[in-house]
Amino acid sequence: MHATIQVNKELRTIDLSRPLDISIPLTDGSKNPLAWYLDKPVIEPVRVDNWVGQVSEGASVNFNTIRFNPHAHGTHTEGVGHISKEFHSVQESLQQFFFTAEVISVTPENFGEDLVVPSAQLKGLLQGKNPEAVIVRTLPNTSAKKSKNYSHTNWPYLHENAAKLLRELSVKHLLIDLPSVDKEKDDGKLLAHKAFWDYPKNPRLDATITEFIYVPNHIGDGSYILNLQTANFVNDATPSRPVLYKLL
Ligand SMILES: N[C@@H](CC(=O)c1ccccc1NC=O)C(=O)O
């Protein structure tokens, strides 16, 4: 099924039968990716007295309870409520689900002991484009990202000015293939989160950050339509499933 959509004044076509999924599936397996010092998710049948919620154990249905953390266990989308004193559900920040998007591949640069994506690199890669969403793939891009335990690894992060640049370009949705856009252990500074959301000065309630995506190498850099869907959890963050469609 093809859909023709109007993007600004141009008509563009996408093929809905060719979704490019850039989420990481959440499982209770030992290969599920991890961060923030948590153990893997738990998916287990409900047990009440002698009853086990599993068809192979005699129940009529499979009836699992899932225990997981959206920030630690895979692809998730968050709003400014992730860092604010006041409660804000990410759902307040995501009320439309299709966006113009640009995939860029960045090479984090040495910065003291850290690897950082500087503003100038983002600026160069965006080539003056003005998408609603920017999808950041960090290089090297290996499939090990889908099953990595990131705890205590000091992963690469966006320089505060890189996040600020995206805000100044009015980018509403920032997606990245790391557990956080910020440094793992930063004493709570969260500089890139704050710069992107303009928090606390002028909090951007209509902007989201999606972390822990994986952009397979067969998806080239360039322009796409992004469908960003989440489970409807009322929380600062929720598991999400970003899907790209190539512009034909
Ligand atoms: N970088 C922060 C910690 C942080 O961001 C964080 C810590 C535990 C669980 C989740 C965190 N951030 C998640 O998005 C710090 O070092 O204080």
C-alpha cells in the first residue's frame, strides 16, 4: 500500500508495506540490552495458589506479568517530565505520530576521557535541512548495540551545544542509539536533556527524546517519514516503536 502525503508544499509517496523498524525488541532473555545498573526484564506467568498462567501448564491462556524499566531496557521515548519536579507524562508531548525525519551518522570525537558528538558535526550533517525529527546513529554501528550491557561503560554522548543546536533548529523529536543523550555519570547535570528541552527556562512540552534505538546499516542516511508510536503509559517515559518510511 502506497500513501502520498503532502510535506510542506510537496507531494511525497511512501510504501506502507516497507516499514523500517528502528526499535529494539524487549525480551526477558539474557541478550536484552541493559543500562543504569539494572538486571534484565522479567516476563513470567502469574501464579495464584496452584494455578500457573501458562497453557503448557494447564491454564486456558498465557497470562504473563512483565517487570521492566523503560529507561534501562530498550527503546523508549521521554518528555521533559523525565527531568522536571512537576509530573509530566510523555503522552502530553506526543500527540501526533508522523514526522519528517533525517537520519544522520555521527562519529563521536575524543573529549578528555569521553567520546562526544559536537555541535559542528551535527550542523554539517544536517546540511541546512529542517526536519521535525533527527535520528542519530553513532559510528561504529554494530548489531552488538542490540544486546549490550551499557552499565559503567561511559558511552558517547551529545555535547550540550549539539542538543542546543537541534532546539534552535526547532527539531521536536530527537532519537539516538544510546541509553542516554547525556554522559552516563554526570552528577545529575543532564546538560543535553536540559539544552534540548530548554529546561528549566522555557520547557518545551512538545519535544521528545527517544533513546536506545538501533538503526540497521541497510538504512542509509537521508530523509524519511518517521512514525513514532508508544505504548500509552502515563509516565515520564514509555516504551516506543519508531518506524521509518523511505520517501519514494
Ligand atoms: N547521569 C545521571 C544519572 C542518570 O541520568 C540516570 C541514573 C539512573 C537511572 C536513570 C538515569 N537517567 C536515565 O535516563 C547522573 O550521573 O546523575
